[in-house]
Amino acid sequence: MDALKALEICGGAARRPSLAKLGVDDAALRRAVRAGVLQPDRGLYALPTAPPDLVAVLLCRELLTCSSAATAYSLWSLPSDGRRHVYHRRQEVVGDEAVHHPGLLLPPSPVQPVAALADVLIHALRCLSFAESLVMVECAVGRGDMTVDFLRRRLTGHRNEKARAVLDWVDSGADSLLETLARTYFRQAGIQVQSQVYLERVGYVDLLLNGWLVVELDGRHHAEWKQVQKDHRRNNESVLQGYTALRYYYADVVYRPQEMVEQVLAVLNRRR
């Protein structure tokens, strides 16, 4: 394989063994270097456009895991504090700017410095907050890439009680991390929740609470006017059919969940 193409597959940078697995030989690497490919370290090759964070991980011989590996597996994720979450076989090598995660169950990715998906999720369950780990796990489970049983069997003992408690709330059917979080917060408040319910002349609604309160969730920061009009018409039609409709946005679900739940409970209690 062409070295430039192999580097693109690896995300822009890779060490020689990973490139060899893709069929890149030494002659191809020498040609690539003459063509402008960088060598930040012995045995390390990088395109000029390679992400600096990726090059730094490879230089340190680390593996990304936990929240830092969410992008590599296209997992839902919430904003982080910016620290790098990594695995290194020698923990003392990891600097203060990174979070070290010990232990791997499975071989890592063959072409990128990323731990296996199972290890990424287990590290997330042990390390991150309830919401952060929940959305990552539910994304993987919803796609069929992981099962709750597989993770639960590997999270035994007292020290993993927190992780298992997150798994108790993992479900399927959510289209976004906002649905996952809102559905969970409502259920924790004792509310009956159905996800992705079809209503005549309205279409699918994100959540239906107690059989009559529609909750729609919108993650867009700058909605187009045509979409806003469409959403308003859907809300109006649901009200005409006897439902009550509420709409919440990313900031409501992620940063003000308690306020959102209190508003929903107020509406539900008023009807009772």
C-alpha cells in the first residue's frame, strides 16, 4: 500500500509496525520521506497535516482510552476538561497532564494508538461521571458494537459498583445523547418514559411521558427557519390531538437537567 494512503487510514501519523500491517514496506517509507512525510521520532511517520495530539500520543507510546478515544470509535461524548486519558504499560511515564488508566483486556487497534472498544468503555465507566459514561456506553450498545452483559461480567467486585450502577440505566432506541440523558433523568424521577413514539400527522416524537406529555429535544445551536417552522407545526398538531408538548435544548439537558426535570414534574402534577 502507498505510505501516504496508509498514514491517512491511521489518522495522519503512525509507527512503523502499524504501517507494515497495512502493507507499507521500507522502500515506500523512504519514498514518502523524500516526498515530505515527517519523522518526529525514530520509526514514527507523520503527514504535515497530522493532528498534534495524535503525534504526541505516538511519541509517548501511549494508547488513547476512556473519553479521549470516543472520537476514534464515533461514540457520543460530553465536553471534557481537556486532559488526555491514556494507557501506558509503565504508568510512571505518563505525565501530570494526562490521566492514566491501568490494565487492558483486549489487543488495541492495529492501526491507531487506541485501546480496544471494550477497554475504552470499561475505563470510562470507572473514571467518568454518570452522564459521561452512560452516553458512551449506550451509543456502543445501541449500534450493536457492545452488550451490557459483556461489560457487566468484567466489572465484578465492590470497586466496580459505580460502573455497574451506570449499566443499570443503559437502554436502546435513543437517537442522540440528549435522548439518552433526558430519558434517564425522567425515569430516575419516577416518570414513565417511551422513546421514539409515532403520532399520527406528527411523526416520531423523541419522548412521550406518562402517555400524554411530549418532550422534543434539539441539539442544534443555530436552527434554520424552515426547520423551526416545521417543529412548531408538529408541536401544534400534537396539542390539537390532546397532547402537551415541551421542547428542550442541549444546554437544558446537559447543563440544567434538574431544572428541566422540575418543569416536567410541575406539568405532570398539574394534570393529576
